[in-house]
Amino acid sequence: MPLLLLNIELDLYAEVPLSDEFTALLVKQWERLQDEAAKDAFGARIGAKLGPVLADCVDWDLKPPTPAQVTFATAIARQRGIDLPGDVLRFRGAMNDFLDAHADPARKGLAKRPPRSG
């Protein structure tokens, strides 16, 4: 039996196939939840765990940029005196586009810097 993920505001739903074993476990847990507060707490626990899993399942270009990409893009922007668009800091695809457009000139400039002492 699939689990149905539903967002009414976005008119979005996804069927998540579950094994019979996990379905039985979920049914047993649901039976233990006697009131709305317990059901809400259970939903919050699922949401806290499900969010990172769903984030990992989205297309690569929608994932957040890596810390190394953010550091490099910030250095490029500082060196070239340009602003980083918000999407560059939110999405890996936008970050890749920014780095493709600006990295080569920046690398040359960064390579000319004297090494830090200390």
C-alpha cells in the first residue's frame, strides 16, 4: 500500500510505495495515537525526518550548493565587485551557471594574489 504525500495548496501529490512490513508498522503506530495532539506530534516527527530525505531526492540542480562552491563564488564576487544572485546561494544549478560564467577570470586573479603569511 502506498503512502500518499499531499500538498493541497500546490495541488501536489506523490505516492510513495511502502513494503507490507512497513505498512503494518505504520498502521500499528497510527492505532496507538489516541488524540489529535499525538497525531500532530507523530506528523511533526515524520516531517523532521522526511524533509532531509525529500531534499536528497530532488534533481541535482535544485539541491543547495556545496560549502566549497559558496566559498569560491563569494571570493569571485568579492574580487570582481559583483553581487551574488540569491538563486546562486540556494540552488546548485544556478551556482554552476555562475561559476561557469565567472570562474576562469577569477581563478587567474586569485592565482595572482600573494600567498598569505602566518
